[in-house]
Amino acid sequence: MKYPLIRAKSEGEQPPEGAGLRKAAAMGREQTARAAFDLHEDEAGAAYDWKRIAYVVCLSRALDALEETKLVPEKKVLYQFSARGHDMAQVLLGVRLTHRHDAICGYYRSRPILLSLGVDPVEALRSNLAREGGYSGGRDIGVVFNYPNKDGPSALPMCGGVGAQFTPTAGWSQALTYFRETLGDNAYEGAIGVVLGGEASVATNGFWSALTMATTLKLPMLFYIEDNGYGISVPSHFQTPGADIAANLQSFKNLKVLSGDGTEPLEAAGLIGEAVDHVRGWAGPCLLRLTVPRLQGHSFQDTQTYKSDVLVEKEWARDPLPKLKAHLVPEQISESEWDDMEARVARAVEAAREKAEAIPVPDPATVTHHVFSGAEPQIMGGLRGAATLPAGSSAPKPEGPRINMVTALRRTLDHELKVNPKMVLFGEDVGPKGGVHAVTLGLQEKYGAARVFDTSLSEEGIIGRAVGMALAGLLPVPEIQFRKYADSAVEQINDCGTMRWRTNNRFAAPMVVRMPVGFFKCGDPWHSQTNEAQFVHSPGWKVAVPSNAEDAVGLLRAALRGDDPVMFFEHRAMLDDIWARRPYPGDDYVLDFGKAKTTMEGEDLTIATWGAMVKRCEEAVKASGRSVDVIDLRTLVPWDRDAVLASVRKTGRCLIVHEDLRSAGFGAEIAAVVADEAFLDLDAPVSRLTMPDVPSPHNPALLDAVVPGVDDIRARIEDLCAF
């Protein structure tokens, strides 16, 4: 079956009135483009294989038509986004990406550039059909793509959220400069990061955060904005004043800004070439805005009733495919050669369809695989296979006097920076200031501003940057200054955690996010949250909550030498607490995740707790005189359910103490597991002692009233033991 490449008016083969391009008019527009940019055809198009470009554009059109006329109506493709109108300029951009360390990060209308990078149509179709293999093995929407390519340009894992692609691309671009300038690897010279976004995406936090990073650091990054005038049904003037982001950014320092028509072959080719050459020369970032028509709805289901018939006809009159044909026929190829090419495209698409539909659906038994790292490494991202780190020891070798958690954390970071040149440490105030809690004090002076550096005040940018760095093969260690401020980075946090799973182990972005949490002398709603449950509920993240200096060293080192993203909570009240001080356990000490520690042993009751509550629970037990197992979980993902269940089966009673809110706190999960698996062993109801469901109050008297205290815990111990 031959799928039409150019829209027909009805059942015929002619495009709508106004969309057909006569040769003379097309040639006149090409001459205008040459004059406007002072280009001759050989200059504007010399870097382009126009026959290949035409083939890939037609291939993209045929795939769109196949899905719209056959696969979607047959309910074999459930999400479909046409690239008609965007396709030619994307392909022109894709063929200019030739460096093996180039990378793009796109969005749901970016299939044409994937095809230009070499993605096989079978791969694209099997992904849209949600079959085995492909971009995700059926786990994600087919248009949410990725393309690991160690021999050429890659496509970083796309995310489903609008604007989520910008900051990871900035991180990739920063990693390019790190490899070249800090590690001295000349193989990265000239490589670039390219992010694709629609006009609506320029209203997002991610866009502005990435723009700040790219311009302040002069990153080799190209912002490629495809302005089709609409974000679903919302016109561009709701997204950008004047509906022209390029015009609004003319005053930005360290940013080359270009703008033009993405439907005119020579104009688009000239602008893309100029933009890519500028960024590839590491002269700083560039924003290229090309206007294109969106010739179909936002998605297949979108009927575009919000557009007038006149507007739709005007958009089809700008269809770049007839313009591309007019540019090539008959000067470069004949009409019959064009027809032959279309026939080859039709055969290729039909063959790809047959192969893709013959691929089986994924095995449901595998759907839980690849949430975390396993025996099989990911194809791209992280240090696994690319760096050799020292072997660790599970046995602590205490040395020297007791030190506080701040010193222990700093010493661990110092050692790991020394043994791992691909590790970078960054966040707000972590540089000369040394962090608001002094954990990074002196590290920038010792390792330089390329490895320990401050960032702009954007948590979205901090985590998104870390994602791109990790994908490029660095070990990013970002700091979120206080737990509450992670909220603006939740999209990037969730996207990072699900990356391994949703790409079916093709990509992963291991990182260690350090985050101070909890009360300290006083509280408040902004600096004193814990809210561990939010990250426990984010698939793919490991969560560490050390209560003392020794555990902090072992868990931090395990995280820094692991292959998964880790949330590392540093409780503010424990950073300099005398109880939490321990001798430094040695530069080799690694504490495996998921292994709790019984800090006190007894027969009457089990207390499961973590973080700052461990100290209070121990004090309460001593005050009660009861025989109690106190279990410090140390990590919440994974958590040591076996240790808790074994203790409950011994004592017959269970108390869970945590600082977080009661409703849906992690204690509820522990209680549910104990009730499910040790119910017949219980001599009393499972009990929880937590904060009430209120934010952390500021006045110390109010804080003491809501955070579980020693007297509160002691009273609950007495009640349970007397039950």
C-alpha cells in the first residue's frame, strides 16, 4: 500500500488549493532566501545530501500516513503524533549531527530527526506498536523515544513532560566541556548538545533554567525551537510576549539568536548550518527558532476545531515537502527519480510494518525488571564499565577520635573526589561557602571550580543538569539545600528514577542527591521537612537515612560507587550531635543498602525507626527500663523487612517511630507488612508514633509538641508492653 505523502483535498491526489507550489513561485522563494542570507545554493546546501534528505522526509511522511490510515484505526497504535510540517527542517538538522558525542533530546514530534540519525523504521514502528524491544519494550508510549548510539549521535531519553528535555541537555553539554577541558579528552572537542522544543515549551521552568546554564557557562548547546504557533489549542501569544521567543532573547548575553522559515529548504539549511557551526566551534550556545506549520492536530485525536478553515489552508500552503520537491526537481533529480524514491519509501514502510507487526508483545513476567541496576549493565549512562573504582570493605576500621557527621561526610566526599575524576559536586552555595551546613567546606579550593561548583538557584536545573551529566558518563553529586526546595525538581527526579525501567535498561542516570532534612533547634515549613515517603514512592530511587557518622560514611560511599540514583538524607539535628559522632570507619568502608542495625536488643518490644528518632528511641528505652529491640533501618529503599519481621516474631509487639507525617508516612508501609506477614505473632496492635499531619512549626515549644519526643516514646513503650 502506498501512503500519500502530500495532503489531498478529498479523495484525489492534489493538495488543497493554495498548497500546490508552481515551479516558478518556488524558485522565486529560493532566490529570495539566497538574497536574504547572502547565500548561493552551493554554499547553503553544500553540506547536505539532498537526495537523502528527501528520502528521510518522505519516509517520515509515509510512517505518519501508515499510522493514521491503518494502525490507529485498527487500534494497534494508541498514541500518534504527526510530524508533518516539522519534518524537513528536523532532517536538515539531523544530518548535520556527525560527531560521535553529539546528542539530541527531543519531544513527541521528533521522529524525523531520529530517522535522520539512523533509527530503523522497524524500531520506530515496533515502539509505537508497543512490541518487544524498541525504545522501551512496550513500557512507554512509542513517541517517548531514546537512541543509545556509541558510534555516532545519540538521542537522550525523552520525557513525557513539556520542557523536561532542556536541563538534561544542558547537563550533557556541560559534561562535554568537562571531558575536554578538565579531563583533557580531545575526543570530545567539537561535540554538541541539541535540544528540540516547540513554541509552548519556552514557557516552562526547564527552558529558562537551561538557558541560564547555557549562557552563563557558554555551553556548546543548541536550542532548536520549532514554532508552529500552537501548544495543543493555545496560540503562541499565550506562551511568549509577541509570540516570538527569538525576538525576545536578542539582548541575552552569550547567546547567538537566529530565526527564520523552516519550510524553505535553502533558508532552513543556511540557518541550521550557521547555528550548528557556531555551537560546534564552542563559541557559546545558540537559539534557532524556525517557524513551521503543524499540518495535523496535536495528536491523532485532536480535530483542530479551534482553527479556522482559512488558517488550515494557509498552513498547508506552507507544507515543506512540495517546496523540497520544487527545490530538487528537475535541477537535481528528475520527476521520475522522485517517483521512484517515493515508491522505494512505500516499499520500505510496508516491509517495516510487516516486520514490526510480527514482533511479539512483551512478556508480562518481565515488567518488574530493570527498576534498579542488575547483572546486565545499561547501554549508556553512569560509570559502570567505564571507570574502575577501589573495592570496598563491609568491615569498618575505626580510626582516630569520634567525629561529627559533617566531618564524616566531608571526608568521604573528599576521598571519593580523589579516587574518581569523573565525580562532580554541585549545588547552591557548595563552592567557596562550603554549603550552608559546611559539608563541602574546602573542597572547591582543593579540587577546583570545575569539579565542585555553585549553581543558579534552580532545583529543576540542578537535578536536570545532573541527569544529563550522568547520561554522558560522569558521577554527579547534586545538593538540594533543604528538603522543601526539592519540590520544584520533582519532575526531573521522577524522570530520572524511571529512566532505566522505561528505556528497558538502555539508559540510566546514576547520581547521589544530598539533601539536609528535618528539624534543628527549631523548625519551620520550609527548612524542616523530611517527607521521605515521596521519594520512597518514586520508582528507581534508593533512599538512605543515616542516623550517625559511621553509617553516613558507609552509605554515602556505597551510593557513590553504585549504579542507581540515590536520595541521601542528612538530618540537620544529627550533623553535629554528640550522640551521632563516631570514629571515621576508614576510606574503604562501604555499607550495603537494605541492612538494618539492631542498636539495642530486647524481648518485650520491637521499635523500627530511622534518622534522628534512633537517638530518641534509645533514650526512651533506657528511661523505660524495658527490654526492647531498637532497629535503625538506615535505608528505606530497600528496607530490611526481614530484620523487622524476625524481631517482631521474637517480641510479639511492634512500634514504629518516625518524624514524618502520620498519613501515608513510611511507617504505614512497615505496619502493613508486619500485619500481613506476622499477624499471628503479634500480642498487641502494631503502633505508630509520628508527627501529626501538620507542617513543621517554628517555635521550639510548638515543635516539641509535634515531633515524637523521648517522653512520648517512653509512654508508648509502656502502653504496648502492658497490653
